[in-house]
Amino acid sequence: MEHVNGTPVPAHTPASELRLLPWPSPEGKPCYLVTDRHGGRLSRLADELEATQLATGTDVLDLARPVLEDPASPYTEVRYAGIRLAECLTDALRVAESRGSRLPVPDTEATDDLEEAAETARGM
């Protein structure tokens, strides 16, 4: 039996049903939720937090730009902006990883056909 964050996960659980949550464990490790495509209460909470994290990233970027663009900005302000931007980037990357891992795997035949069509188009 596999374990995710110390919790046993049934062997028949496909990786596509493991959702990376937008918050780490108390030890700083990734947290996963075993879910299906319909989700549930915790899944909806994760969706809401992801949306909040992405909106916060946009706000922080908007506030940091003037500080970073001004060559006269004090070091402490630039450092603070950089730290906040790094936090937001960490959150955004976790959201991207979580959402990317839940995308359906493309059919290999369809993928091969698209690649052949792209090669043909480039050759024209």
C-alpha cells in the first residue's frame, strides 16, 4: 500500500485521482487529496484557495512593479517585494502543478496524428 503524507492510499488509486492541494503539510511537504472528477467539499475549498492565491499574486505583482522599476527604491522595500513575489510564484507553481496533473492524458494515436499534421504544415 502506498502512502501519501504518511496516510495509506489504496493500491488501486490511480495517480489521476490524487489532487495536489494548494497548501503544504505542517512539515512543509506536499498534501494530496484522494478524489474523483466530481470533487467534494475539501476539493471546493482547494479551488477557492487556488483562486485566492492567484488573485493575490496579481495584486502583489501590481504593487511590486513600481518599487522594482524605481532605481531610488530603498533596499528594504525591494527585498520585501522580492520575498512576496517569491511566495506568490511558489503558490502559482503549485496551482499549475496541481491543475496540470489533473488534465486528461491525450490519446497517443491522436497525439501522433497532430504531430504528423504539424510536420506536414511546416514542410509546406
